[in-house]
Amino acid sequence: MQEIHKRIKLEREEHNLTQEELGTKLGIGRSAISNWESGRKTPDGKTLDSLANIFNCSIDYLWGRTNVKNAHVINRQINGNNVKIEIDEDYFKKCTPSDIKQILDDIQSAGFDVKKFIDS
């Protein structure tokens, strides 16, 4: 959870927003943003959802649970095991067919039946 204050500041700066501008977008004061970024306070759930929308990222990314900003999550049951794969949508937009084949080969080499995974 320590990651959230760093991620909020990083995203705010990457979006070229001042604390005041972000506060205006959220309908709150600059001091609240300052408190989050310093780690003194943490935004509530509704505000986290708003931040994720403003920054075009997931709440899990803001919390530091993943380093993938925008992920499509695939949950599958394969051979009785739950499998969760996060796919970075921005990355896949840039992938060539060769890149995708390599990813599928990597999944298969990890012991998964790629065809079964795709079809399920």
C-alpha cells in the first residue's frame, strides 16, 4: 500500500496536472492531493475509481498490485487450476504477429495447452 502515494504523484505529473488541477477534476482541495502524495492519507474507494478514470489506469495499478497500467484480465480454469493472465492492452496494440506467437509459445512452454486456453 505504500505504492499508492508514489503512483498518484507519478500519474499526476505524467498527465501534466498540478495538485490544484487534479483536485478541481475531483471536486476536492489541493491539500487532499498533497496528503495522498505524501502518504499521510489515502483516497477513498470512490475517489480511487475517479483517479483511475482520470489517469486511464486500473485501481490495482494505483495500489501497486500490478505494474500494468491498463490490463485486460483473463481468468480461466485450466486442468482444475485457476489461471489469471493480465494483458497490457497498450503493449498488445504494438505487437506484431511474431510477438504474439512468441507470447503464446512462452505460455505453452510454461505447461499450458494454448489451444485449450484460447478456446475456454
